[in-house]
Amino acid sequence: MQVDDPTHFEYVLVQWPETQELMDELWFDEHASLADFNKFGNSAYFIPKILYYQFLNKQFKPFKQHNYVR
């Protein structure tokens, strides 16, 4: 991540069970911040927005490669 990009300082709150998949990402331990249990529940994390969107793009890429229009 580049420090000079302001989107690296924006975070997305991600709650369980979606966080389970994010925990497998190489960057998770270094960049994810555990959210307050009392406010957001178990296994909720603040994820840098840029990393979260990259994760989503990677997850949905197989669907983009197929032409489902009839």
C-alpha cells in the first residue's frame, strides 16, 4: 500500500461471517483492526477500503469472465 493515497486511510466495517474469508488474506494480520465487540459483535474488523475492494474484485472475477447474457 502507498501511504500517500488517502483511500488507504479509509476503512470498511466487515462483520462475521465475511471476515472469515478475509482472515485468509496475507495482509489481514497487518492491516485489519478488530472492532469493539460491544458495538459490532463477534469477529467484526475494520478493513482498509482499498484492500477490501481488491478482495471483492478478486472474489467476483470468475463471474465477470463469463457471458451470462442470453
